[in-house]
Amino acid sequence: MKYYLKMSADEIHLVFKEWNQGELNSYLIEITSDILAFKDTDGNPLVDKILPDKRVLENGLLLLH
């Protein structure tokens, strides 16, 4: 949503919040919404400070070290 729809973390948070109030109501949707809404001490979304690994974007797999 961020890269393809050019949405901000706050906009994506609102989408997930809306989804969680409907048929998609689930714990995972709820915590995703909460994570997207979380702000760092400077007031900016913390999720924007997490840098994506290029390998994750290419193949969809998360590599844990």
C-alpha cells in the first residue's frame, strides 16, 4: 500500500482500522493498525523508520538473522 498506492502510514492505519470494524475483524488486523499508528518520540510513524530489505521486496520472504 505504501509503495504501490503511495499511502502514508497514517492513511494505511485508517484503512486497517476500518477493515477491523467489518468482516475482517481479527487480532492481526487490529495489531497491524496499532503498529501503523505508533509514533516515535519525534512524532513520526515508527514503521517508516524500519528499512525494508531488498530481498524481502523481491521474493516476499522475510529472512531472519
